[in-house]
Amino acid sequence: MNKQNKKLKVSILTPNFSKGGIDRAYLLSQIFKKLNYEVEVLGFLFGKNIYPEPPSDLAIFCLPGCDYPQLFGSVRQILNKIDGDIICAVKPKPTSYGVALINKIRSHRPVILDIDDWELSWYGGDEWQYRPNLKQLARELLKKEGALRNPDHPLYLKWMESLINHADAITADTQFLLNRFGGIYIPNGKDTCLFDPQKYDPQISRQKYGLAEYRVLMFPGAPRPHKGLEDVLMALDQLQESDFRLVIVGGNPYDNYDEQLIERWGQWIIMLPQTSIEQMPEVVSAAHIVVVPQRDTSVARAQFPIKLMDGMAMAKPVLATRVGDIPEILNEVGYLVDPASPEQIAEQIKLIFQDLEAANEIGKKARDRCLEKYSVEKMASTMESVIANL
């Protein structure tokens, strides 16, 4: 990259400053900063609060999310704030990629579309169709709570997919997404200097977070049905070891699914509050095992669970399922079971705790792989070649 007197700037557009849009934006901001770009993240907040909180050195511009037609006015405000030399849109959604395409027409700035999920998979994927009669169409457009006023309506997501080829470059974080949309592979990764196990004593971390008396299976993310936490909890039912706990960090900002889990399996669950990015390594250090038990659904196959990297970077034994890219990522440096198999999960938990020292050695190998393939530095090297071809 040619050095210039003035730093070039990247404007990252996130569809949501809450879970489901912001994690990848923060990661991309680290990548661009490694390449010596000035970085800002802009977008909307559909939720109560920004989570995770942004790094203290990251410039953000956030507007409250809203429905159409009010959203058009907010988009105008966002457009007036975008001043990057390169625009990077996270997810092919109207509130990110749609804004980026409008800005491209206005300013001719190149657009990188980063895809970290198949958005239509939440609605049935290729099977989804919208065929309203005239009365239904009018109702869903004109009523205050009409479905078509929601910017995340699958009709708009489908339109955005049809415009993907208008991006100047595409990056994606799973083989599923590359096969479907093309582009360059940039997996999820971690700042391995921040997520450094040498900086923390696991026992002290467990004491700090009230976990000292437990054997801790940690899920450092938002529980959703496709993430398979029910299978872990059923495994704990089978094991009936009173000191096991599934520790869930941050809870679910989408619905009351975590409350449903607690209602049925509350004796095994500990909920930790929302945690800043800077604090997360200390929290993860308290785990004995990090669990990523994805179910085999189209939603899960399209995703690269970023929490895999939390465990790997912190040299933890990672127990995950053979779904999507996970087997390749964890090959010989983690513990793999079939999806939706509580019996296999229970057996692996037993094996890990029978020789925790050996499991921790496998965790160290997982960190080595993270350093080699999934560090911010490695991702930045790939992104540099993407930018060079713009």
C-alpha cells in the first residue's frame, strides 16, 4: 500500500449497533487500522443499547433504528456523515449495503461488501416467496405496523442479494457463503494480543465472576435455538454432576429464548452480564471448556461462530459440532461431536475433565492455529490484497 501524507479513511456501515451486526464491524475496524487506515463505523441501533460496546479508540456514528418511511430521513443523515475513501458494508441489508450503494451513486467511492451470514436463511432460504394479494400488499405497506415497513423484511433482503454484484469487492467468512456469493475468504478472527491467556490466571478470573466452585462450560455469546445450547444442557442432565455449570455471557438481545432455557434448566445455568470487548478475555479465561454446539441448520452452516475464536485465542479446550466450517477450523485442535447429540457431548465433557491437563495442551494448539490462520494480522494481509484490486 502506497504511503501518503494524508491517511486514507474507511467508513464501515453496520446494519445494527446491537448483536447481529456489530461484532463483525468491530473486527473489520481492527483490520483496517492494521493497514493504517483511519476508520469510522456508522449505522443504526435497533435495540435498547449498543452491545458490545465499541473499543474506546473507535469513532462511531449511531442513529436510532426505525421503520420506513421515517428511516429514509435517517439514511439521509448517515449519507451526509460518510466521508471514507472506501466504504465497507457489513451484510447485504438495506441499512448497510443499501446505504453504501446510494453513497456509491453519489460519491463514486468503491464499496466492499462483507458477508458473514445468509440473511434469507432465517426465513427459509430459497424456499421463501412473497406473493401478497393487492389488499395484503396495501395493508403491509400503509398500516403503521405493516410488515413491509420493517427494513429487515425478507423481500428487501432478497432485493439486496440481487444487487450483490454491484459491489466492487466481496469478502465472506465461510465456504458456504463463498460458494453462494463468490468473493475472498476473510474468516472471523481475534486480536490475539488482547486475547492472550498469559495475561490472566483462570482461577482468579473464576473467583472474580463467582465461578470458583464450579467446573465451567462457557458459551460467550447470545443464545439462539440454532446454537445448540439445549444439547449441552441435556448432556448436563445426563451427567448429573452438581458442580457443572453452563455460563452464558451477555444474554439474548433478540427475544426471551434465554429465559426459556433458564425456566427448564436453571439449575445448570449461570448468566453473566453484557461485557465489553476489552473485558471479554478475562471472562473467557474463567472457562474450563468453551462450547460451540451449533445445530445443523442452513442458518448455522452459513455462519462462522466468532465465539470459536474466543476459546481458541484463549487456549481453551473447545467443544463444538461438525457443522459448516467448524471441522476444518478445529481439526486436531479441539473436540468435535455430531450436531444435536447430547450423549456425545456428555461423553466428551467426561473425557475432557478426566484429563484436563491434556485438554489444556490441545487448547494451546488451538491458540497456535489461531495465531497462524485467524489473527487480525493474517486477516489484514488478505484485506490488503482486496483493496489493491479495487
